[in-house]
Amino acid sequence: MAAVRKLSENLFMFDLFEQGLRGRSSAYVYTGARKVLVETGSTPCHPYLVAALKTLGLTPADLDYVVVTHVHLDHAGGAGVLAGVAPQATFVAHPRAARHLIDPTKLIAGAKAVYGDDLERFFGQILPVPERQVLIREDGDTLDFGDRVVTFYDTPGHAKHHFSMHDPVLSAVFSGDALGVRYVAEFTGWPFEFVLPSTSPSDFDPKAVEKTVDKLRALAPSVVYHTHFGPSPAETAFAGTLEGVRMFTLLADNAYSADTTWEQLAAALEQRIAAWLRENGHVEPLDIADLGVDIELDAKGLLYYEQHARTRP
Ligand SMILES: [Zn+2]
């Protein structure tokens, strides 16, 4: 049975078991006047999504809105499959993300470049969402959920096509990957949690992350709902994201030369994160390799940034 956790009146979260992993990705469901899902996960998550909705007495056919923070496959890869069983639902997306939902060809090609032969195994089939089901929300646009009006904000830094959703009733921001990843014990196996940024390719931009943090901080939310994984006190998410981005970028700036490989950056990043955890009092012997895929993606994104995006004096 799907474990569904109540966060507040009419808001629930559950584990999507992204790539079979516990504590990796969460989805959120509003059960009030409008039934709203935030994040679909990838296609292999679909059975967990359906099971969790069932626990709440819902089926995909009950959903009014499906909000996807951005179109990376672990967030919206399953949108097309969901649309097939939720033809009444409106999929709400960033202006730059909508076209990839409607035609995922470029998205699949981009993901193939990152994941290679693992793409199909990790993410399954990636289907389009019919255009008539896609609603674009620009920066500052609102949406009426019947019992509240939420606002969407353009929040680049992790991806240029990323928005975040602010719920003034809950004093909450649904941040996707814009405010980092919350690493929980269920995922790492370590008896503590922490927030680090996701600097995956190919849009990572530290200056944009800082602006995004400033913009969302100005809303003075109490809580941040990460996609990876669950809620953080808002200030923990803001501070963790900023500290991590500065740490990662400094490391990449220092380590980078024209012949640097992502493997070298990943090894340096692994050491830096282990040292940072020790500096924060986590002295247990940690198998940092548990963060493997994230470190690999972060290293590739940092390398891409150094090679293409960074402007050197
Ligand atoms: Zn993600």
C-alpha cells in the first residue's frame, strides 16, 4: 500500500519511488476544491502515483490540474502516460517547458546525451501531452484552486524552464529542484539530513540560483516543498542551496582547466562533500558513493558551466 503523508488540511505527499529508490522523489496532492497533483515523476513511477491517489480516494480521472515544475525526466517524464488516463486534467507548465511536454523529441535527445543506454531502463516510455491539455503560466501568473489562488514564479538556476509555485494559504513554495535537494535518511541511510543544490547539465547557472533564492525569499514562506524530498523549513532550503552552490562553484572554478574531465570533477566533489559533512559534525564513516548519480550529474553540470557558460575575466 502506498504510504501517503498528510502535510496539512487538503495537502498530502507520497514517495514516487523514482528509479525504485525510497526517499528520492515526492509528489504532492491537493484534495480540496480542485484536485491538484504537483510532479508526476518518470513513467516507471506511474503505478505508485495511481496507488497513492487511490489511498486518497482519487483516480487520475479526478485530477483538475497537474503542475510540473520543469521537464527533467524525473519530474515530468511520466506526464504523457498520466495524460492518457487523465484526459480532463490541465498540465500547468513554464513557458519554456510547455513545448517539451507537447513534443518530447528534443527532451529525449538531450536526456540520451546525459544517460546514454540507461535512458530507457531509467525512464521508460516518454509520451507527449496533448497540446489542448497544456496551460502555460508566466512569471507572476496565478491559478485559482477554488479554495486558494496560487502564483507561479520563473525560477531559473537549475533549469531555464523551471517555475516554482507559491501557496499563500500554506505559506509554502513548491520548489522542484530550484532550492536544492533534501537528502533524507531513507535515501542515504545516514542518520541526518541536509540540503545541497542540484547542478545538473546543461542550464546550471549560479548567478541565476542566487537571484531565484532572493526572489523566493522575498515571499517569506515558512516551508519549502522540495521534489527531492519533502518539506524543509524555508530558511534551511535557502541557506543550504546558497552555501552549496558557492561551495560547488568554487570547487569547479579552482579545479577546472581545459582538459578537466567530469570524472575528475566528480572525484573532487565527492571529497569536498565528505569534508563538508565532517565540518558539520557528521563524523560517522560515510559511504559518499551513495550519492553517486547526483555527484555524477552535478559534476557534468559544473563542467558544462565551466566550458560554456562561465564568463572569465
Ligand atoms: Zn530532479
